[in-house]
Amino acid sequence: MNIVILARKRTFVWGCLWIAATSGVIGCKSDAPPVETSNPPVAVTTQPAAPAPVDAVAPEDDRPLIVCFGDSLTAGYGTDPGQSYPDALQKRLDGQGYHYRVINAGISGETTKDGLERVDRIAARHAKIVVLEFGGNDGLRGLPLEQTQSNLASMIEQLQKSGAEVALAGITLPPEYGPDYIAKINAIYPALAKKYHVRLLPFLLKDVYGIAGDMQDDGHHATAKGNIGVAATVEKLIQPMLKK
């Protein structure tokens, strides 16, 4: 009888603890940052997207790879799955009879430091072409631009060593960052393109920026329609590298 009563008491106590824990009464603390509801600036999000499944290519798909490697501008932040510029680029190439597999390796919120930390995984795929787009978050966070340039240079070197042809897509910053700082970040991309003999697109959004319907309400990320335009621009960038 006493054993039954003791068991019932234990069940009651554990039940109370479970209710308290699930309701937050006993002070369970989460280390996860709060989710912001406002739209962030270009390429910056409080909840970075999951890494693109770079290794998810089916074994039977032996098409040469084009890897679009960057931050939220590449990832397609703010659009539905399948609406990023790499998705649109794949459709354009398919429609013109090119046999390439386009991989979206963009992760929202990443800086050049983040890109450098995972460039070895990109290089390991031995892509034919890598469209490299980083730097926006460095600029928006006021990071030292000397380090930004150094990180980009290291990424280009590692990608070229893997056998990839690199195409560099640059960015720029809003006017409020001041003409001197903007001029410095703008100068990074042509300097690197000249040093490493890579094709250059000075501003990824050049044909869609500021155009109604092509840009999201945050003013920094392309819409699904805008990403179609970005894909057309990127296709022109890599056209001399493509083979049928």
C-alpha cells in the first residue's frame, strides 16, 4: 500500500515538473537569439539560411558544375524556393541548350570571413565556373575593408587552384555610408579582377536596383522578377566561359 502511495506521489511530482518546464515557470533559458520581424539590410538576416546542399548532386548527373557562391543576394533571401537568381540562371542555360548544373551555394547573412571558412567545400566540387559574390555584409557592418579584400583574394586563389574559372560579382553600399567608404569598397572588385585575371561584374544588381517590381520593400534584395534579371546579367558575365 505504501509503495503504491509513493509511486503516485512521484508521478505527481514529475508531472508538475514537466508542466512547469514546458510553460517556462522553472526558468528554462534558451540561448537562441530573438527573431526580428523587420526586413534586414542587404544580405543581413538574424536567422541565416541553412547551408545550400552543395553535395546533393545526384551521382548520375555528371554535368559540369556552375556554383553561385555568396550571401543573401545569391541565396534568394525574401523569395520563395526556386526563385533565386541561380534558379533562373539554370532555366536560361537549359533553354539555350547548355548542359550545366547550377548550384546555389548562397547563405544569407554571411561575410567574406564566413565565405572563406567554407570555400574549401566549394573547391572540393571542382566546378567549371564559380560566380563569387561577397562583401555586402562586411560593408554594412563596417568591417575593415583590407580584411574584406584579403578574404576575397584567398577565396579566388583556392577556387582557381581547384580548376574553377572564377567570375567576380561586386556590390556597393547605400549613400548614407559616405562617399569615401563606398569608394573604397567599390575599388576592391576591379583590383582583384585585374590581379587574378577574372571576369568582373561590378554590381550584381546593376540592371534591377531601384526598379519598381524588381526590388523588395527593403530596397536591397531582388524580387523573384528581379532575380530573373540578375540571372540574365550573370549569364552575360559568364558567357565566354560556357561551352555547348
